[in-house]
Amino acid sequence: MLACIDRVPGLWLQKFVLLGATIAFVIEFQKDIAAYSGLAKPLALCSLPCVAALLDTKILEYTIQARLISQFIVDHYGDIQVAVTWERTVWGVEKSPLAKYRSVTSMVVTTGPTMMLFVLAAAAAASGEYSYLYWVAAAIGIAAYVVLYFVVWRRIFALGIVKHRG
């Protein structure tokens, strides 16, 4: 489980390097970017939140993997009460709100920058007659992103809550 968790900070840093490099690139080549016409500029800009979302998905994959390992420990080593109590505490199945606060914090710092990229991409791409469409696309992307992450997050925690009621 630790191997999964150890990879998350590296992916998180990759996302911030991507974000920083993108901002630096846009600032440095502002005039060149403005000269592009057609779909090249908006597609390039809109690909940035998509790449960030892929990194977020990889982080989510590691979270799910850690949860599966934890669930396996509870299911197959249930006779070792300390291990069961620890795994249930880590995932918030026990009445410790700190686990949920930690997870909410992790989710916010993971998804927040990606949602900012949706907004920045829309702001940078929006020009011309149909510029409002970029803002609509960003709003839909952010809404879908929030709903998806909330649903998945609830499922990860519900796995332990449903299985170990009583």
C-alpha cells in the first residue's frame, strides 16, 4: 500500500510542473499564440486540463489500489484486531473524522489546480464570436469533474462502511 501512496506526491508535482511550464510558455510566447487562427490555439489550450485530469486519474488509481489492499487486509486478516482497526481508521470507517478531512484535503489539492486549468484554458482560448462556448465548456468540464470525483470518493469510503456495519 505504501508503494501506491508514495507515488502520489510525484504525480502531484508533475502536475504543478506542467501548470508552471504552461503559464511560463503562454507568457513567453503570448504574441505567437495570439497569431494562431482556427482551432489550433483552442485545442492546444483545452488539452492542458485534459492532461492534468489524466494525472488526477492516475492519482485516483493509486488511491483505489491502496483501498483494495486495505480491504484485503481486513477481509483476510480479520483475526488481527489491530490491523483491522488501523485499516478502518485510515479510511474513516471508524469514527475518526481526521481520515475524511485528510481525504477531502487531498481531493481539493489534486482537483483544484485541474479546475483552475479549465478556467485558464477557457480564458486564453476565448476570443471571437463564439467565445462564450469556451466558458460553457469549462463550466461543464468543472461540473462533471466535481461530480465524478465526489461519486468516486463516496464509493471508496462506502466500500468499508457497507461491508463492516454492525
